[in-house]
Amino acid sequence: MLSTLPQRLGECIHLQTLCLRHCRGLTSLPQRLGVRLQTLDLTECRALSSLPERLGDCVALQGLFLNHCSSLFSLPQLDKCVELQELDLRGCEGLAHLPDLSDLWINSAPATVAEAH
């Protein structure tokens, strides 16, 4: 079962999509994920408790899918992710801290956070 990724993953300068859906044993990610990363899909990575602080340096990031990452308790600052269009946090019931999203625009509109029921 996959629990970690190599730190050298950030050296993959042409990496645009990283899909780790259903890697339920994944506990951590490398600090650097590559500046050209456009899509990060961590759907149902239930053991993942935090994201790298340097995720906010992924200025090309367009989609961040974290649905049902039930152990995730916080998000890093995303204000440099100026291309972000989709941020999916459904089912992240452990999420206790969100960064300030007031400067983040998604789909040409200011980001809003709605309480999921």
C-alpha cells in the first residue's frame, strides 16, 4: 500500500497531472510538486492529514480535488494559485482550518466557502 511519494517528485518539471485517487494509505506528499502542476486529485486519500506548505507555489494549479480526505485538518495558503478553477472539499469532515481565500478567484468570481450538509 502506497503511504508516501519520493521527495524527488518535485524535480519532474513537466508534471501537469497527479492523480492519486483512492490511495487510502497515503499519509504525506513531498514538499515540492512541480511548478507546472495543473491538476492534483487526492480524492479519498483518507489517511492524508496535511498538504505540503509549498503547494501554494504551484502557480499553474487549476484543479485541487480533496473530496473525502477525511483526515485532512488544514490547507496551506493558496493565494499564489491564480489559475485555480476547482477546489473540491466535499467530505473533508476533519478540516478544521481554511486559509484566507478572500484573494482567490475561482471561475472569474471571488471564492466562497459554503457549509456542506
